Amino acid sequence: MKIKEEFISASVNPRSHCLVACKSAPLVVYASSLQIAVQTIPNNDSEVGVIRSTSERRHQKPIAVLKRLKSAANVDEFVAGDVGSRVVLWKLNGEKVEYVADLSGCSGSVGSVCGVVESDRKVVAASWVQYPNNGFEAWWTTSSGELMNSTKIDLDQKAFALCLDAISLQNTVLLAVGTSKRFVELYGESDDKKTFRRLVSVAGHTDWIHSIAFNDDPFHLLVASAGQDTYVRLWSIEPESGPHQEAPKIPAAEEDIQDNVLDELTSSANLFQFNNSSYRCSSHAVMQGHDDWVHSTVWSENGQVLLTASSDKTCIIWREIDNLWRDDVRLGIVGGQAAGFFSAVFLNSHRNHSDSDSEDVVVSSSYFGGLHAWKSSDEQRTFWTSLPMTGGHVGEVRDVDWHESSFLMSVGQDQTTRVFAKSEKQQVYLEMARPQVHGHDMQCLSFVNPSVFVSGAEEKVFRAFRAPKSFVKSLEALTGVPSSKSFGASRIAEFGACVPALGLSNKPMIEGETVDGEHWEEDAFRAAPTVLETAPTEDTLQQNTLWPEDHKLYGHGYEVYAVTANPRGTVLATACKSSHVEHSVVMLWKTEDWSKQAEIVGHQLTVTQIAWNPSGTVLLTVSRDRTAKLYKEKAGNIDGFEYECVWTSGKQHTRIIWACDWLDDQRFVTAARDQKVIVWDSDGTPKAQIKLDEPVTAVAASGGVIVAGLQTGELVVLRLNGENLEIVEKVGTNPIPIDAAVLRLRFSKCGKKLAVATSDAKLRVFEITE
């Protein structure tokens, strides 16, 4: 049996400094929950960026910051810090990120990291935020990552080190620190290479500093700093040729910084001794162009062009023109759900350029975890074109279902429903629609027929959606599958949908519909559905690919939890969270008119999953009350609603039963927190069972193959051999204990593809062949 990972969907952690451009290849590397993802850059807007790999799970908490170590060599090594105080070194090998070493010593959530690579050593620093023990840790390692020395530098207890950057000057490391006290502080490596000492503090910012970066040009060394005051400041560091002067007095941490003191410090030269030489740090430029917090400052490879990203929804490329720094190019998004950018990086898509200033691609990460990319289309870098990238859910991916024509749909904690389909041109999966962008965390979904799905969120209502004409035509254009094959005779909705400003229900829109008298700024936030000829970009997905809502299903008393339709799509079964018998019911709905027909009573607590057998005559439910139940339609009518309980499990499971599925009409499987997977005959007789190493949180079956998803994110492939369940293969084994539960497993209709939804914000597709 062969198991091949065919697709990965992974978002960027919605934090500053989680996105990095590679130096050795046209790739971006970014933090995605507990892992690091590697994605390619598309050659043009007709292709989409592809996630090539994700790292093994070495972080137990979400990664908070990721940075490339500076090196003169054409290699890519990284340092990552997470919210649980773990700092890890990584390196790029081909299109995979590989583990190098762990660095211990941080006392709290890691807020910033940096490092440099020299011929025989690496110097890495990381700051943390945990009042009152604030500071940063520095490590010295060999070139292979073996620890030689480490030290802890404490800051004033009222200040946090919010951002770090480092540069090596004549084999001695200079460290820049941006603090919550609005100072840019410089630290120099000691003569014995075992610690850092503070050299100078310069003031100028009027609010917290979020990003700091050296331009790495030793002949014209600049430091760029930016933060919550919306300004970008450049500081010049130059050798001091004149007589030594005393640096101005820096106000004590508890003193208020008055405007006149700020002016004095900004305009004066701050002198310091570093590496047996005198240097001065002075203000070089103050740049205003952003209207909100600036989260990221990144220099081009030659150190002459600066890129900044801000919450004001723009990325700005700054250049020095006629001795003045100006905003040369503005990139960004207008309208939609956009809430600004956290990070932005330069990238050279063609590594054979001899010109060192040949970065022609900008990639940024947004508040909603998406990737935005732009590529210049002329040599002067004047015109830029948006490029589609692969993203994913931010937070748990809670459910997934396959369409009859082999595209899949997922829902997540980030309040979105997403459609992924395989493109005809590139033969890779791409996100081609977001039918639902909701106001509540999503929980479950199920296709009812080729054009309708029902989803449930953390509310008491289920919602039914119908595919619009724009989606049907876009699917045909991008996948090459005729709409007649994908949707058959199913009714299609209007051209598109939009969401009212104060509503949660998607309203249908007809083709060419406009609203007269709107201002252009208001119009920018309105949906503009269109037929897609190429892969959509992130901003298109956010507002232009909605599906109109067909109906609301009221009836449950608490937040809805599980939903499934019978094989014919005529009956819908739903359940909600419950701690009492009266709410632990399964409701049956007639999908023709969405009327509630019956309630099935039996369980004591929340029904966690519902599954019909392939013939649609038997309903299987599992619950938090540790039991599984079988219900049969009294008359054997597939479209009937008179179900009665014919079997209840005993004490075979001793913890919550999370999942169930049918192998065929005669056998079904259950999986529980007690680590057991049990196969049953249709009369309720246990046929085979196995106890795995971790709690089982999801299960799916196809023929004789059973796949169990564990609390750790691992997949265990099982085969039923007589009365025994045998382990065939394990996928995704973690080197350290991890909580990244598999929340849903679904085989495609053909039984050869497996969709995997996990709590660490990943959606994967595996191809399973004999």
C-alpha cells in the first residue's frame, strides 16, 4: 500500500515576523501553527503558489516568530520561537525545512529572534515577554548547531524587547533592539565572545517599536525601525573620526520623555565604542507614509531598498531618490475583510540575475493568515501584478467533505468555508472559493446534493447554501470538468452572493447587479462575483466567491455540532451540543422543502458524529455518553423518517466516542478517546478491535482499509484481516509529544483520496493506492 501526500493547505500565523524569503531559491518559508511551511512562487498570475512541504513538529505551541539567519553564503538557515518559550534552529534542504537543534533559556513567550552565521559559528538571540523577567537570551553554537555558550541579558523591568536584528562586523556581532520604552538600543558582543553589553540607546519613536532591521551594508550601515507611531525611522551608524564626545544623557526608564528631549536626542550624535573603534549613531531619515501600525521592515539584498508592511492594508517600497527617501511603490488591498499586513518580504523569482537589486516579487501575510504576492511586470518596477498563493484556515480545521466531482470543502475555526479543487493546467489543488465567511466559528458541514451543502457554526442554526452560476462556470474553467458532469440536473442559484453590512446571511446577486449612488470607497467593500479564468488571489476569495444562502434550519436548543445527509440527499440528520437527554436528539429534515420531520431520541449527551450506511437505510450515531447506536427506518424506506433504535453498544468503549464510519452495509467502525478502534457487524457484534498508543479522534473507512486519526496528529492505517486489525503504516509520527488532533477524516467518493482536517490549521489530501 502506498500513501502519498498530494496537497497541503496551510495559513501563515497571524503575527508579525512569521514570513521569510529564501536566499538560495525562489521560495517563501513561513510559520503555520506548530510547523514551518515552504511554498513556491508562481511564474505568472495564471499559476498558483504550491506548498511543497511542512516541517516536522518540533514546537509544542504555535510559532510566534521566524527569521532567517544572516550569512554570506548562499544558504538558508532559520531560527523560530514559539509562545511556549521554545527556540529551534532549522535549515532548508531542497524544498524541505529540516531540524537542526533546540536552544533553551527563554523564560516566556518568544517575541523576537535573530542571528548570524559565520564560518565557524552561529550567534542567535531571542527575546521573551514575561513580566517582570524581561530580556533576551543569546547563544553561541558551532556551525553544526552544537551549543558552546549562552547568556541572559536582563532589560529594565518596565521595558520589553519587542524586536531584534543582528549584523556581523569584522567577526563581532552588533545587536539592535527595539523596546516598548520607545528606544532603539545597540548591544555589542564582548571581547571574549560570551556576552553582550549595551552600547547606546537612541530615542525618536513616540510609541512601541515593532520592527528593526540592519541593511547589512558595512560601507553605509543603516538601521530601519518602525512601530505603533506609524513612522519609519532610519538610523545611520558610522565610524567616528573626530575626538570622542560624551553621549547625551538617556532619561531613566521611569521618567517621561518630553518632546524637547526627544528632539535633542534625535538630532544629536550618539557615540559609542564597538570592536575597539568609535562609532556614532544618528538619525538619517524619518519617513511618513503609513496610516496605522507598521509591523515589518525588510531590506533588499543590496541594502538600498526598504519594504514595510502595515495595518493600513499597504506595503510600501521605499527608495532613496535625490538624497531623499520616498515611497516609490505602494502595494495592497482595498475593501473586503482586509485588516492589514503583518509581514512583507522581497523575493527574486529569477536567481540567474547578475544585478543584486533584482527583487521583482513582494510577498506579504495578512491579518487573516492569507498570503498576498505581487510581481513587477516591467524593468523599472513600476507596474505590479497580483499573484495567487495557497493559504488555508487560521485555527482548527473542523470538518471536510468531498463533492461527487472530486473537489472538497472544509470549515474551520476561522469562521470560513473553503472550496479546494484540482486545476487542469497545473494539476495542483487550489482554493477557488469561500462560499461562507461567517460571524461565528464553523463546526461541521455536509453536501446534500451536487449544488447544495449545509453547514453548522457555533450557533443554534444550520444554514443551507446553493452553488451560484459564477462558481459553476469558474469550476468548469479551472478544472476542465464539464458542469453537466459536476452538477447534473441540480438547480443552480443566481450569479453570486453578498453579505449585508450588518448581517450574517449571504444574499443572492444577479449578474451585472449594481447599487446606484454608492461612493467608491463603500463600493470597494461590496462583493463583485465574476467567472474565474485563473486562480483567485486572496482578496478575491475574501469577498467575491460567496454562495447565496438557501435556507435556515431552526430547531436545536444549543450550538449545533454534527450534520450529514443520506446517500440520496433526501434526508438530513443534525445534532447539537447537549448535557441533557431532551437536547441529545438527532433531528431529521426533508431536504426538498427543509421541513423538520422527526426527532430521534436515545443518547444522554452530545452526539459527536452521524453516519448513514451506503444503502441509506441504517443510521449510526456515536456520543459523548460513550455509546454507539443503530437506528433503522421501520419500513426500510430510504427517504423515510420513522427510525427506531435497534442496537446500543455496551461498555466496549470507556471514554467519549469521537468518530464512526461504515466499511460497507454489513460492517461499521467506531473510534474513541480510550485509544480503541472497534469494527462491528451490522447487528452490533464486535468483530475486531485494536488499542493504539494515543486517543483516537477521527476515523474513516473505505473497503477493507481503515484510517485512524490520533490526538497527536498522527495517522494510523489499518487493515481488517479476519478478526484482527493490523497496522499497515503510520503517517506523521512526531519526535516530541504534540497536541494536534486529527478532527476529521473523509475518503473521496472513489475511495482513493483521503482528506485530513487537523486542529493545527492544516488540511491535507493523501492518495492511497494498493
